[in-house]
Amino acid sequence: MATVDIRDVRKAFGSTKILHGVSVGIEDGQFVVLVGPSGCGKSTLLRMLAGLENITGGEISIGGRVVNNVAPKDRDIAMVFQNYALYPHMTVFQNMAFSMKLAGAPKEVMEREVQKAAKILGLEQLLLRFPRQLSGGQRQRVAMGRAIVRNPQVFLFDEPLSNLDAKLRVQMRSEIRELHQRLKVTTVYVTHDQIEAMTMADLIVVMNHGRIEQAGAPLELYDRPANVFVAGFIGSPAMNMLEGRIEGGAFHGPGGGAWPLPPGAPASGEVIYGIRPEHFRLDPDGLKATVHVVEPTGSETQVVMHIGEAHVLGAFRERVSARAGDILPVSPDPALVHLFDRQSGQRI
């Protein structure tokens, strides 16, 4: 196991700048998720950690050793790719043992380490099969097993669940998290799926356009997003954002209506008012919302509605029997309202 220090790392392809001075400190044994939209630079940063991309500027250290100019094979890391990258002509055992074979490990050591990893991952009965004879989830386990047998200082995962169906993704993310808790190896995991990030990470690093918008524990990012981008990216369904002004002790958004303010709100000013769908409640004395679409999901009911000219989404644990065109009285919970500066987008 090892710490990973990323200090002012930059990446450019010619005149095109991809990363703009990224700095992250990763503790020994921590599970860190890099998350953000496509093109934000998260996979590029992971490849730089692995040594698959050169560093334009800055410094990367693994276990206290600067690895900027260290070859990938000498970094003591193991990477699990999105497409599994298994050799089709090799059995599961041969795929898992391949890196050890290249390193000249004795046969009995390879047998022991592969059997140990296979037991952890539930692959003991599949060691003589070929990749074509496996399901997607089983192939992903083999790719993980190949990484485990190397006993690396750091695991790197590059969107490993993207090729799996929704049910299998839920199962595999639990298995990866359980694996981390068992092995306690420093892990850096890249995904564009914020649900994966929220459910798996000790530390989430939210990236956008080659910069870090915010880094923190999952609930820290959910409860206190640093800016509009993080507020809109973390949480599903996404936070409602309304532009308007504060005056007279209330927020006045599109089309009027006096929305309640959180404690400590400024007395006046142009702001962006953020409220998560799950933080609306049914309230006979609340704002009058015109229902457009009702979407029951079982555990909750999602309601698309208009309050004045504001188009918002509410998610209610109660059974909502409203239909399109009905008036539904709702109130946002003032303690859970987020305010952002309208110009900068930063949290107030």
C-alpha cells in the first residue's frame, strides 16, 4: 500500500491544454473516485498515474517516490480497464497468472496467488474456461484477479463497469468496494457515473474542464457543494436551480412567488437558488405548483411541475395521486436550500 501525491499536474497536447494544474493528496489505503463529464480530464489523469501518458508539468509520487519518468511496469501499480483486455486464447488461470509469468515467478507461487485471488472473486470453478465462455461480470472479475495477483501498491480502475447492464453494475460496485475493504490497497477509480462515486468512494474528486471543482467525502459534496457545477452534478435526480433575487426576506424566482430562505442568507442580491427534488415536501400552505408529469418509481413519486415560470422536479416519499394540470401545494425545506452567487456560481 502507498500514498499517492499529485502536485500541480498539467497535460497538453501541443497547444491544447487538457489538465490545468491538478493537485490531489491520496492517503494510504484510501478509495478515491475521479468523477466528471466526458472530456473533463479524469481518464487522462489516471493514465498519467499509470505511466501511459507523459506529464507536461507537475509531479506525481507513489509511496513517496516521484514516478514522472518511471516506466509503467516499475511503478508497482495494477490497472483494470473498461474493456477487460483479456487474452482470448488464454484460460482464466493463464490470464490471471500472465504478469507473474512475465516476472519469472515460480510455478508454485503463481498457483498459490491465482488460487487465492480466485477464491476472493468466486472464480475457482472457472479457471480452465476461456474469456468467450464467461459473462461480462465474470470477465470483469478475471481482470480484477489479474490485478490482485500482482500485490500492487495502488489499484487503478478506468470506468470498469461501463460495459455491464444496470443490475450487474450495482452488484459489481458492491463487490469492488468489498474487495477494497478486504485488501485495503490504495485505489483510484474513474467514472462518469456520480451514483458509483457516491456509493463507493472515501474521497470524491469532481473534475470539469481539466480542473478540480471540489474534493471531499460523498456526503460533504452532497450537503455543501462548493459551486453550481458540483451541486448539479452530485445527486440524482439533479438539483433544481432557479435564478432570481433576494428581497423582503424571501427569494423571488421566475414568474414570482416568495420562496423561503436558509438560515444566514444575505438580505438582498442576485442569486441562484438550489433545492434538491427530495427536499420538497407537501404543504397545504406552500407554493402552488402546476403538475405536468407524475412518475411513480415505487420507493418515491417524482413530479415535474411549474411554480410560476420555474420548471422544477419534486421527489416525494408519499404516494402522490395528482394528475397533469392539478395544483399541488409544495414547500422547499428552508434548512436544505443552497444559495450560489449568480455571477461566479460559487456557494454563498
